[in-house]
Amino acid sequence: MSKFTISHEEGETKGRYVLVHNGAEADLTYSILSPQTRIADHTGVPDALRGTGAGLALVERLVADARAGGWKIVPLCPFANAQRRRHPDWADAFNV
């Protein structure tokens, strides 16, 4: 799926995917609306990782986890929403 290693942190109301590559960190944060729904809040990619596919890798991981966990993504984050539109095969993972 990705050339990057992505870690995942989740608390009771929020979660985060973190990608570290060559000392730079990108992340995608989300809020837990319910057991069936996560709201993708923000994708942050520093200049050092722009153009590497780091942001796409984070959204791919979110989609994979949504499918595996049986929950849907509400793409509040503009980047996540743009990736959703570019990948119609991901429609099953989103609630729009």
C-alpha cells in the first residue's frame, strides 16, 4: 500500500496517524463521532515531505482502517475530501 511506515494513536474521542520520514513528520487527525463514524479533521504535511505521497499514504491508511473496522469517514479535511473525489473506488469507506 505505501512506501512509508505509519503509526496510529487513538484515545476516547480523537485519533491520529503519524508518518515520519527522513526526520520529518506528517499526520492526519480525526475525531470519533461514534463507533461507526470518524471525522477526518486535518492532514498536515511539512514542506520537507510535500510531493512524496505522504499525505496520500495517510489517507490510504485511514481508508484501509475504516474498511477493516467497519466504520465510515466524514471528510471534513479538504485534503482527505479531495483524495476521496480522486478515488471513487473508496466510496464505500466514506459518509458524504
